[in-house]
Amino acid sequence: MIAVEQGLAPPLVIDAPDPKWGETPCAFVELKQGRTTTEEEIIAFCKSRLAGFKTPRKVVFGEAPKTSVGKIQKYALRAQAHSREAIDL
């Protein structure tokens, strides 16, 4: 849904630690060539179409790490989200 409306490559949403809720969604997105958007725009788009608990609290832009056969390395993204949250707390 996010990718179709915002001109993004398919996003990946994983859990990120949250001091109040335990964990919250964190979206990793890759912009398609020539497209621009902001974290606030993506969050607002999601809020208008998803339940509050499903809306990502953070959006990280960049290319997702992939294996040699092209699969996304979810464990690497989880490690990145957990380290980012530890720094932000």
C-alpha cells in the first residue's frame, strides 16, 4: 500500500523497541529513481489508512541489505533498528 501511493520500492516493516509499548513498527523504505518524500509524509499517509498501532513510528530511508541471491536480510535491519532505538533513548 505504501509503495503504490508514495513511489517507493516495497517497504519492509519490522519491530523496534519502545520504552512505553515494548515495540512499535519501524519502516525501512527505498525510494524509486527520481522520487522524493519525507518521514512525516509517509507516517501521515499510513495514519490515514491504518490503525494507530500499525502505523510506523520511525521511517529509515536507504537500500536494504540483501543476500547474494537478492533476499532482504531482516536480521540486519532488526539489528539496525534496535541499535538506533538504543541511541535515541
